[in-house]
Amino acid sequence: MDWMIKTFPKLTARELYDILRMRSEIFVAEQKSPYNDVDGADLSAWQVFAYDGGVLAASMRVLPPGTAYDTFAMGRVAVGRAFRRRGFARVMMECALRFAREELGADVVTIGAQLYLTEFYRSLGFVEISEPYDDAGVPHVDMRLELGGAGRA
């Protein structure tokens, strides 16, 4: 499976549709969190995603500093129901972190993690930097990862 990383203008109409549909299915319908996912942040984000057999398996976005936090940020981490428990989220996060460090020059990444996923993000090196808070009815905590400054000059 090949992971793709594209800016908003480079996405095909089908890719954009698939990404927004997956996010709506997971975050709005499945998690019963009615909020407007189309928040404008995708316009400046890099989308990280992969298809398996013509079906979108997983997607997430990388946001530039100043969009969600003062650092680079990652979010909307979504894995389709049929692709869960197969390591897609870990591989996708590792791909996104490598991209942020090597291609974008990021030295720190911040996320707003759903509280039940903090152990997963800790396993990637993230640490909590806030108290838990409610985001659209879902408990979250801010987490941060120091990438070590190995990015581009």
C-alpha cells in the first residue's frame, strides 16, 4: 500500500470526497459528535492517505503552524472500519511524522488526541501538555512530540 501526501489543490475530486466522507462517517456518525468537519483548515493542510483495493483505508491531515496550534499539528486521524486493528494508524502517523520532520522541517508537532487514544500516541513519543477537555462531546487532551530538529534547513 502506498501512502500519498497531497496539498488541497493537488487532491482529485474523488480523493477529497472519500476523505470527507470517511471523516463524516467516523467522527460525526460513528462517534455521534455533530460538528462541522469542513472547518477551512484543509485548505492549508497536507492530506496523508492510502487506498486498499480502490477503497480509502485511512487518512489524516498535517497542519502548518498557526492553524490549530503554534506548532505543526496533526489531526482528523481516521481509519475505515474494515481496516482497523491492522496497524494502519501507526504506519500513517509514522509516515506523517517523517514527512513533517524531513520535508517541512518541523521540530515539534502538537495534536488534540481523543482521550481513549492517549496510550497509542504515547507509544509514538507524544506527551500530554494539557488537562482533558471536551471537544464536540468527545474528551480530548493536547499532546506534543519533539521531533529532534532533523528537518531541512
